[in-house]
Amino acid sequence: VLVRILWIFAIARTCTCSGSCQSAVKVDMCSLDPDFVDDDYGYDGYFYDKNTDKCLSATLGDPIYEGFEENKFTSEYECNSWCRKNVPLWCFDDAVNDYRVRHPKVGVEKWTYDSDATKCVQFIWKGDDTRKKNIFDSQAECVNKCKVPDLGLCASGFRTGCNHGDDLYIWYDNTTQDCKRLPSHHCPTHGNGFYTFRECYQRCGRFVENKCKLPIQNMSSCGTLENRYGYNTKTKRCERFFGCEDSGNNFPTAKECWNTCTKEMKHRCVQEPDYKYPGLIKRYYYDIDSHKCVRKSMFRGRVTGDSNLFKTEEECELMCMSTYRYEPDSL
């Protein structure tokens, strides 16, 4: 009899029953690993990334068939509907382009939540009805109704006057946009507690505006790793790594990384080549457009050490074309 009961539960778990059972399994499938495939053998869909609490686009396996549950969705809307129930669906709307205004009025300043940039921005609204729309009268209202739900556990604080034993916890401070160590008499709440800085920034780093201060790591999942570039805060250089296209310290080209993270400090690798006249002395400079160290014969070969000119190709590549070497957290 016990074997028969277990068999019945196993059949029910595969969702061969009707609607209510299917809804329960739908929630569970958000925690499953996505089915990534090559571009030539799949379809463009969406999956829920549990590491970042976000629905992402990807090339996935065969389309969903009835009764076969996987972490794959045909649209971002469907993915958000099932896996991001804590955020009102209209918070993902594009208020500028998604809402049709039949009878435009004089434009007034309103606020809307940009879910890609994870911040509330102002725009001009010429419509009337704003009910259940991503449109708000104030920034505070926008933050409370959309950004805070989107932050999820990253918006949670901590308890004081408690003791969490020998465990060291890292928590995300949404006010300063930093991951910080919790003192021994502070305890995390609602899941905003991590064992490493990398875990903390992986989950909450998409809300950090200054991406250059994040650790170099893959925040999300993807089917194919590719050459990406991140800014190493320790070496003060942009470095290559194999990763996914995501919302972290992650750029598609070295040029974009250098220009975003080092231009204000006038790093050697973003400066113009330091030579004037041709000659017989061989030197090298970094070409930011081609991401290569280029040999140049010049009249004077003096290398100052703070300009875009190097004595050897190896010296140039070490400074401007480095590969990232993983380093664990230093608590």
C-alpha cells in the first residue's frame, strides 16, 4: 500500500493533474537550471536566473510542451509573471513606448521605473489615467511601489542585539550600494546575509550604479562563455575573462571598459600614443580600438612610465591586455 501511495505522489509531481497542480509546479520550476542550447538548435526565450533574481533572454531548448515543466518561457512577461511575483508586472512596462495615448494632453512631469537601469527616472506624460501603470507622481512613490519590490532581499536591513555565533555575514547596504561585513551583534534579515562578498554582489550587484567597483565575476548564467572585460580595482586595469553578458563589472570590449572605468584618471592605456617623429628606435603603444600593442619606429624612444609608450611588447601587453586571475574574498 505504501508503495502505491508513493507512486501516486510521483505521478502528481510530474504534473499530469489539472490546473492547481500545474501552478504549484510552475513556481518550483523557477529554481531549475535553464536548458541552454546553441543558437542553431533552439529558440529565443527567457529563463529566471536565481542568482540575480531576474528574467534573462537566452537561446533555449525545444519550446514548452503541455505537461513538461522547465525553466523556460516564451516572453519576459511570462517569466516575470511566474517567477517574480513580488514585483507588480506593470513595473516592467516601458512607460514611454508601451502606453498608447488616444487624446494627448499638455505634458506633465511624471516618474517611471526603468527596470533595466534599476532606477526611477523622470519623463513627460501626456495621458490621463495612470492606474496600474508604471507612472508615478513622485520619485518616492516610484521607489516604494517598484524599486523596493525589485530589490527584494537586497532592501532588507539587519537586527541588532543578537548573536550569530562564529559565522561571518556579509549584507548589502542599499543606501551606499556596498556589501559590508556585519558586526558580531548584528544579524541579517529576510535573506540579506551572505558568506562572501562575491555572493553578495552577485545577488545585489545589479543595483549598484558604479559597476567598475564590483568584483569581476559571472553574475548570471548563459549557454556560451565569451571574451568579456572587467575593471580590476586592485591592479587598476581592465582585464579579459570568459563570461556571460550580464549587469555586472562586465563589458563587451576592452575599449568600453577602459573608457568607462579609467578615463577620468587618465590611465596610460587610454592616452594617445606618446610619439611625434619617425625614426629608428622601436617602441610599442597600446591601440585601444584594436586592443593590440602596436610596434612603432620613432626618433626619440624615451619611456616616461606614465604615458602610452612601452619599451617592449610584453610590457605593453602586461599593462593593457592582461587576463584576469581569480582571487577569493579577503575577509
